[in-house]
Amino acid sequence: MTKVSKEALFLLSQGESLVLWFEEVGIGDIPLVGGKNASLGEMIQQLVPQGVNVPMGFATTAYAYRYFIQSAGLEAQLRELFADLDTNDVKDLRERGKKARSLLMHTPFPQPLREAITSAYQRLSDIYYPDVDVAVRSSATAEDLPDASFAGQQETYLNVTGIASVLAACHRCFASLFTDRAISYRQTKGFDHFSVALAVGVQKMVRSDLATSGVMFTIETETGFPDAALITAAYGLGENVVQGAVNPDEYYVFKPTLKAGFNSIIDKKLGSKEIKMVYDDGSKFTKNISVNPELRNQFALDDADIIQLAKWACLIEEHYSQIHGNQTPMDIEWAKDGITHELFVVQARPETVQSQKQQNLLKNYRLQGQLNHTPLVIGRAIGEAISQGKARVILDVNQIEQFQAGEILITERTDPDWEPIMKQAQAIITNQGGRTCHSAIIARELGVPAIVGCGNATSILKTGQEITVSCAEGDEGRVYAGLLPFEVQEAHLENLPRTRTQILMNVGNPQEAFSLSAIPNDGVGLARTEFIIANHIQTHPMALLKFAELEDEYAKAKIAEITALYVDKPQYFVDKLAQGIARIAAAFYPKPVIVRMSDFKSNEYANLLGGRQFEPQEENPMLGWRGASRYYDPGYREAFALECQALKRVRDDMGLVNVIPMIPFCRTPDEGKLVLAEMAKNHLQQGVNGLQVYVMCELPNNVIMAEEFAAIFDGFSIGSNDLTQLTLGLDRDSALVAGLFDERSTGVKRMVKMAIDAAKKCHRKIGICGQAPSDYPEFAQFLVEVGIDSMSLNPDSVLKTILEVAKVENS
């Protein structure tokens, strides 16, 4: 038993605690033990009984820090040091920060504080094992407020063992209240340096050095979409993920159907995971080692762990939302123990960026003109903005004084020491890091677009080079040479009228779905599977089914490379297609999402990897083997079965029953019956689990025989492009007759009206998903006048069309 000094007994008699156990504190104790520790205590008290695992530990208090400062008379010296500080002068900031830290480090802990920490650590060792290894984390008393994250501003030490090392780590944490980045951050946010105290959390380590760890958010980090949880994972201790030293795996889980008991993993992205942080038996606490290439090419988490983590994320979010009285998205660190194989939550704090955004202002960035530019560098997009300027490549934090305000920072990774110049940057580009790394969090908080995990940015981009940084093209961030023109559209949504005519959207790219769902809409009228197949799958489905028989050696090698995770090659097609559809369906849930089954032409299919071997040569593919005619044909039936499997997974396994499949280019009612029979063979039975099946109305025969088609299908969507082509006898791929192509032609409009009238007579829904109402306001007006149920528009024309439709409806 540790002997307690008279001074320590006196402090205890005054009711001031130097150390408190996590289970003794809750979220209301941030001023006492800091945000991290208060949150750990809250979870241990309230959420551990609900099944969330949180390691035990204790915290030094804010009083302990102030007692240390005051007993040594340090405050006056520190105030003098920071009296006239200019944080924009990086050199001066660095010198003063170094002096402040030195002052604290050369001041010994008072005896009562040493005794309190020693006693608590011995008790923790009694609970687990002698000299238990712990994480020692700084926790500022102003951190984790709604509009300030303080993420990474102070120090953390992992794998700390023995009381001498614990005391030394606590001392260094106290000094880290005056790191350069923390000083700069407080001054930028308007916090008084001396109103903030430093608590230290000492927590039993989870042996994730032998397994995996990462970060999860209960909100989509770039768009603020509230119903998706993002989980990132890499091998080893979690510090590499937090600091952006590794490109982790990413998993998206859809919360509403997860809570209903479905396997709601709607997307997975494999990270490179080149290194992992493990325990160091030498002089350092931890070290990084390379990850086996075989492990890099595997997902770090299985589905069961992803679902478990997502369920905990929902529990944590719901609990904190009850505390705050509104939805409170959370930023959570987790770890898996490689010895016990248990999952743990090791930190949780409120998310501080998307939750603070103005909800009724829609800002849309878009590059102008034809995008024929090849990106110089590609990575993960952070934010949705576009920025441009001169590049500045800096590889060492000791050279940050070279940075000029307004430049674009390019570096290996932007850890917290870079924060003083991050706030001056026009944009940030890094070789390493994922969406949940510290640099991404700070970039979001500063409102600075960033592209992380590029791999080669520092070698491709040069200092002084003029570049454009685009984070407005979905998940993928792109860097272009030169200063490309772009526009920013702003829309205030408070006074936008509601229309009787449903306004849906055409969505092709799943990566843009979360962002697009913020635009006022009634769902998706056209989700194109062709985009997913061409851009994400890239491979002809028959080439996957007949992989062993492929004759094109280049295609075979390329397919083997991109399907390296799969022994069963066709499963690659099913997984990727299901994830693409699911992401769109989740973004707009529970609104209807009409998914058009594949409608490539034979020449387009031939351009996919391995495609030429399975496609005929057609003189006019536009009018040939496309759409419905493929689905029951012996030459494609197996491939259509893969599409059906993907759709079934989305609806039945993920619970996204808002998905409505739509059959394109269906020439006759008998052909429609053949397609429905083929779908039923693949367990997509019309009427089962609420399944509706729509048909494209894009051929004159669809209009002429609309009542017969209505007896087979549940709804129609007019494809004005093909209907115009076939009504006017034009090949829309031919430039020679392009001038005659016009959806506003009297004949086309009569066909549209005939289709609407027939659908109404048969009590079937009918909408339009072609280009015409997006391009021509007068065509949208015509559609309202003839009583169409819905229009599906290109996203950039939704707001203006809503105003036009409202005007017609109210006239």
C-alpha cells in the first residue's frame, strides 16, 4: 500500500480530487476531467450495461493540473510568454511553445499528485495484471465542444508500462497543453490559454497491435448524410488511422435497416494498409512495421465485426442525442483485442463539422465546360468544394515556415503539428490518410477542401505549379493542371414550393448519392446500372462467368488483378453492383428508387474487359441486342442472373425495399413476360416482399400497346431520348441527323400524351426519366398539363424545374 503524505491528506479533506476513476464521472464532468475522460465515464456507466465494451481506467483532474501550475508559480511566467504572441508567425510560435513546454517539463510533479497517480495505477494493475500496459491520453477541459474538436492537439502515449513510465507520460501530457498546434488552435478558436486545463486519462490498453483498430462516424463525413455510419479499419494500433499514416479500409452501414435487423453493409472499399503500429520492446513505446502483402489485400474486418461496431455506434449516438436533446452525430475510436478477439470502444466524442452546418443552404460546386482533362492525382475527397492556386510541396514539418498563405499544401500527411499552416491553406493534398484521419477532420472543420491518400502527390505535383483541386465529383478527389473555371451555386431551401407533380432525380454515380439526396426530391426516377458496371465493375459479366475460357490475355490478367479478393469471380460482379445500387437506395430511403436493369448496347459491352469475346458485331447496336432481349437469351441469361442476385441482396438482405427494378427496351408484352419469368427463376418474384417491376416506355410499341404492357408491369417511365429517336426515325448516335432530334416535336409530344392517358386509364404510375424536362422548361410545363405523375431530372435542373412546375400548377 502506498504511503499517503500529509499534504495529500489535507487536499482530500478539502474535497478536491487529484484522480477520479472513469466510473465516477459522466458527460457533465468535462470541466473536471476533460471531454475524453468524461465521455469514457459516461459510456462505462450508461452503455456498458447495454453491451458496449469500454476498457477501465482513471483520470487526473483539472484541479490536479491547476494545483501543479499554481504550486510551482508557473502561471505568471506563462502569461508573460504569450502576452504578444502572433500565431501566424510560425517561427515565433515554435520558439514560445518550446519554452512553455520546457518550463513545465523542468518542474517536478508535487508529491501528492505523484502519490495519487501511483495509487490509481497500482489499483488498475490489481484488476488486470501487474504493471498493466496502458494508454495515456491528454484530455483538455474545453475539448469536444459542439463547434471545436481539439482532436490531436495534445499528446497520447500508447503501451506505457510501469509507474515510472506512467508518471513520465502524464508529465509530458501536461506539457503538451502548449504544443505549437494547441496554442495556435486555441488562439484561432478564441479560447483563453489559462481557462483551459489539462486532464490525463490512463486506460487499459486493448491489444489491437495484434489485430485491428480504427475510427467510426455515425454520419457521412463529407456530405452530412445522417443515416450512414462510416467505419474505417487498419491493422495494429489505431494511432496510424487517426493521424493519417495509413490508408484504411472503409465500410458504410445504413443505420435505419441495421436497426431493423438487416445486414446493412452498403459499401466496402479496400485500403492499402501498408504499415501497422505495434508494441516496441526497446526504448520507444511503439513502432511501425510493414504489413504482409497478403493481408493488405484482405479486408481488415469481417461482416460480423462491422455490424457489431455499427450497432454500438447507433447506441452511442442515441444515448448522446438523448443527453443533448437533438441528434448528435459521434466520432468514435475502436479497437479489437488480438488475444481475446473482443471489440472495444476506446473513445467517443461529438462530431464537430457536419452537425454545425447550415441545413437550409445548399451549396453546389461544379467544374464548367467539357471535362476532357486528365487528373494529375487522385485520392479520397474531403468536403465537396473546388479550390485552386499555387502548389507548395513540404515534406518536413520543420520547413512549414516556407508556406505562404493561400497556397495549396502538398505533403506526405498533415498531422497535428501542421495545423498552424493548415488554416492558411487554400486546399490540402496528402499521400497518406483516410476519411477519418486527423488531417481530414481538421480540414473539414476549417472548411478547406482536401484530398487524402493520393499515394504519389508529392512526386507528381511541384511547388509553384498552378492546380485545381476538385472534391465535387463524388468520393474521388481529383487534382487538375491549371486554373480550371468552376461555378458555385447557392440555394436557400426555406421557401421552396411543394408540387403535386413528384420531382425525382436521375442518379448514375453512387458516390454522389449522399450529396444529391440533400436536394429537395421525391426519390430517384432513374438509377443507371450501366454507370456502376462501366466505372466500378469494368468487366463484362460473361468474362467473369467464363473466366477460364478467356482468350484475351491482357483482359484476363487485368480481371485477375481487380478481382484478387475473389475465388468466385462472378461474385465480384454481384458484390459491386449490389453495393452501388444499395448506396443510391440508402441515400434516398424510404423514397422510391427506380433502378434500370442494364441497357448497354453490344458495342458498349464489347468495350468492357473481356467483352469482345461475348459480343456480336452489329451495324446498328442502338436498335439491336439491348435491354430486355438480352435477359432471357442463352447468350446472356447467366449474366442477367447476376444482376438479379445483386438486386435481391439489396432488397432482401439489406432491407432496401424502396428499390423498384425497371426493364428497358422491352419490345412486346410477350417479351415482358419472358423477362418476369427469368426474374422469378432468380428469386425476384413480382409481388413478393412488395416487389414492383416497372417498364421503360421508349418505343412506339410501348405507347401503342400501353394497356397490354400495363397488365404485366406495375408502372411506366417514359424514356424521351429513345422515344424521340424511334418516333422521328433518327439514330441518336449519328451526327448527320442530330439537328433534327427534338423531344418537343409535335409527334413526340402526342406519343407522350397517349402513353400518359393509357397509364391513367389502367391505374398505373407513369413518369418520365428522359433528358427533355431537364433541358426544356416548356417541355416540363407540357408534362404537367397532360397530367404526368412524376418527372425525373438531372440534379442540376431540379430546383429550377420545381419553380417552373409550381408556377404551372398554380396558374
